[in-house]
Amino acid sequence: MTNPMPPKHAAPAQWQQNPYGQQPAYPTAQPGQMPPAPAQYGQHSQPTAQPAAQPTAQPGQMPPAPQMPQAQYGQQPAYPAAQPAQTPYAAQPQAQPGQPQPAQAAAWPPGGAAPAVAGPAGDWQMRASKRAGFGTLVMVEFKKLSGTLSDKILLVTGPLFAILITLLVLTSQSNLTTVTSQISPLAYLARIADVILHVTVIKLVAGEWQHRSVQPTLLMQPSRQRYALAQAVVVFTIWLGAALLEIALFFPLISSRAAAINHGYLLDQRIGWVIAVALLGTGLTMAVALVTAMLLPNAAASITVYVLVVMGMMILVASLPDFMSYIDPVQPMMALAGTAEVTNTASVITSSLMLVGLLGLGMWRISRRDAG
């Protein structure tokens, strides 16, 4: 007699199809889902969850957030696969039928270069990319000449000192009977009258390298030759102003002094010679200050060395003229004025070559000096 009721622990349907005791075949996991847990003894296997259809993003819109499928019993919730990052800039508006093509946004230039900016910012960018003119460099150097309070004081006191020392020297003359005695004060004044103006030149040239203020100038234009020429224009202007001031003071003061002591004025027929002595003397002393500043990139050290050279050469030339006249920087001026102790041509040549060689050495040092 058969039992119409199935046994309490009936075998699953998969086992009934595999009578030899084989394991049932598990359903295959769908993409983005975990495989379902195997059916236990006495239970039926669960159906496989299908992923829900996702809505499609329209052109020019961000894709909608994906919907999470409901997890079935015995399954892990399925997460959608990560998609590549999308930006709203990638989508371009599409033209509708019968309408013109919409304008495309300006693409970024190839190579990563920023596009030109219109307006004041673009004008500044164009000016910054241009090479600075030589006149601009000269104006910058003139501004540096009076950049600090001490520079302004030196520029004011320099001419005042020259006027004061010229008055003291010329009004103290007691013997003006010869041409040499009347030109000798000018040769003496060429050494010491412009000392303070020379200090301003030393601060301009040596101070820039000491305080690294030369960096902005070389960044604006890397050519050191143009930079040196711009400074040479400033030095030339100072020298010319000092020489003209000395000439303008010397002629009226020496003539009035000669008349005051009842001596005849003998330089009225030698004006060109007097002007040449003044120009040469002030130029040579200015060259000494310039050489000192170029060789020593420290303002305090350059000023100290310059004052020692000026004062020391005056003392040594007076005490040892036969030897010191060959290395005296102002020996050409002394020979032109006729006041030198040694009047041969060799002393003029040696002193001139020494000064020119030091100028060349100073230019070479500036061209190789580190500006950082």
C-alpha cells in the first residue's frame, strides 16, 4: 500500500533529477550581483534577481542616479558598476531639425597655453613681454641714484661741498703772479672737490651688488652690457655736471682774487686750456671712483678704499714724486696743467694704461659676477 503523503524530509527536485547523488547545478550570477546562496536541504532554490532597467540620460543632462535593486532572501544587494567620470562640459547642445548649428564653446589652446586676456590685464601682459628700452633703463638708474634718504642727502650736499671747498681754496691764494700759480688751485680742486659726488656713484654701482637690488634690473633685461651702459650714462651725467660747476666757479673767483691782491689775471686768453684741465681732472677722479666701485661690490668698503687712495696719493706724490707719478691716476691732468713734478711722457702713459686696465678688469668682474 502506497503512502499518499510525501515523506517529511523529501529530497529537492534537483536531487530527484540526479539519482546518483550529484550536487545540483547552481544558477549563474548576473553582472553586478553576488551569486545566490545554495538551497538548503528541504528548501527550494530562490530565483535569480534581474537588474532593474536604468533610465537613459538625455543629451546635455547629467545621468540620473542609479536605483538600487531589492535584495532577495539569501542574496547580497547588487551595486552598479562604476562608470568613468563624466563632466557636463563634454555634452554639447545638439541642433534640432530645421535649426542652425549652435555655436561651440572656444576650445582651450593646444599645449596648455592660456588664451590672451583682453583689457588692462592683457595690456600689462603685452608690455611685460616686450624688451625694456634703453631710455627706460637710464631712467631707472637715475631713480636708483636718489632711491634712499641718504642718497638724497648726498646729492644735495655734494654740490654744496664742492662750492664750499672751491671758495676756501681760491680765496686763500696769496701768490697769483704766474700762469702756473693761477692754474694750480684748479688741479688741486679736481682731486678733492667732488669727493661726495663720487660717493654717490660708488653707492649706485657697488651698493646694487651688495644688496642684490640689481636682480630686478637683470630680470627686466638680462643683458649686462646694456645695464652697464645705462649706468655709464648716469656717471657721465654726474661727471659733466661736476665739471661744469667747477668751471663756472673757477673763472670768476680766480679773477676776483687776482684783482683783490693786485695781481694780473693771466687766464683770460687761455680759456680752452683751463676748461680742458677741469674736464680731464674731474673725469680722471670720477674714473677712480668708478673702478673702485666695480672691483669691490660693497659700498662701505669701496668708499673707504676710495678715500684712502685719494688722500694717500696726494701725500705720496708730494713726498715721492719720482716714483708715485708713474702710478698716479691724475698724472695726465697734472702734466696738462704743467704742475707735475715729473713731466716726462712715460709717466703719463703708465698711469693712463694702469687706469684703463683697471676699468677693463672692473667690466670683466661685473660681467661674471653672480647676481643671486
